[in-house]
Amino acid sequence: MKHAADILLGARFALDLYVNYRPVRCLGDRLSPLKAFSAADIDFVVFRENTEGAYVGAGGNFKKGTSDEVAIQEDISTRKGVERIVRHAFEFARARGRKRLVMSDKSNAMRFAGDLWQRVFAEVAREYPDVQSSHLYIDALCMQMVKDPRQFDVIVTSNMFGDIATDLGAALQGGLGMAASGNLHPGRVSMFEPVHGSAPKYAGTGRANPFGAILTAGLLLEHLGHVAEAGAVERAVADCVRELQCTADVGGALSTSAAGDAVCERLRFVQ
């Protein structure tokens, strides 16, 4: 696990990939776990700050392995880091015509980091009067995502809270196997990966859902300006979901490779 974390987090930090871009979009009504809501009701984006917070590895142990052991894990937020992810979220909302942006933190308990996020968010929000800005504590955000996902267009939050919220978002769209993400530094090198990361226990079994990886390739195309091609990838995956040409976790009976082939077959006819 440490080796994998060093590779993934190391790449994010070394390349300064401060934007984790996570579309939460359900591609089929039967994939929605919420009985009152259809696929069309689950369509929002989460932006997770990707290079700070509790994941920087600051802290340590004192008297480790003894009954007096003390463990300290520090959460680090900088003015620069908070402002650039908040501004990116607002820019995205404005460019995509998304009218509502929620910032989520836990400032009622984490007073110092929360104060920075609150002040920066309020300052940046004043520059975007065309985007309705609001705030929810992270526990309230998760509750509201389940209660009524229609209320969200764009969410921006910290590294740890974004990790939690995006896994919940994946559940709303059919599971981790359907979730794509991008790690971005606008104007520089970026990196794309499915939300679930690797799943060693499924290696060689043919059970892993390839759609998250395929949809991630679609995000890469979108990032490179190939918007039509990205849309074609998403439609091909949605068609496979609708026709049950998919793996067991989303209702089909295909193997990993067969599900991937089904998507490729649909893309063959895209002009």
C-alpha cells in the first residue's frame, strides 16, 4: 500500500496536480441507488484540492509501540492552495453554465483551516456574482447528496473531504467502477485515473469494471479539446449500460475485456 501511495501521491505532489476533477454523472436509471431519483437527477462535479490537507504526510509518532504512544497528523492548508482550487471551481462553473457552487469544510470543528477556507471562498465568490455560492459542512453535504442530488452543480472542498465525498458520488452513479477522474494543473502536465485506483484482488479474474477507465479516457479527450470524441465515449458506455453489455457489478454478465470490446464496437461507427 505504501508503494502504491508513494507512486500516486508522489505524482500528484511532484507535478503539482492541484485539481482533482470528479464528474458525478449517472448513465442509467437502474444504476441510481436512490429510489426517488433517476439518472438525469445525478449530474454534478466535485473539485477536490489535491496537493495539501492531511495527505501531505506531516506529523509523526512519539513513543511508538508503547502504551504512551502519541500520533500527530497535521492538516496543512495554504492561502495559495485554497485560492487556486476555489477559483478553478468558479471558473468551471461559469464556463459550463453551472449556476450553483457549494464549498464544503468542517470549520465548526477545524477552526484554523476552516477560517482560511471560509475567508478565501467569500473573497473569490465576490468576483463571480453570476454563480450562486453557498456553504455546507462536510457531514451535511454528504447527507444532502443522498437526500437530493439535484441541488448540486459544482462542489469544491479539501483533499480529505473530497476523497470522502467523491467515493459517495461514485456510489450515486453506480459504483466505483463507473467513476472517472482527472488530476490537473491547467496549462501544464495532467494525469488521469479511475477513482477506484488499482484492485489487485481482481487481477486476472475478468471481474473488474473497465468503464471507469474508459470514461477517464473520455475526460482526457475533453481536457485536450476533443469534446465531440469525449461525448462519443460517454454515449458508448451509456449504451452498453442500457443494453446490459457490462460487468456484473452494474448488472451485466460480461468479463472485463468483453465489456471493453462492447464499448469499442459502438465507437467503431462514430463518424
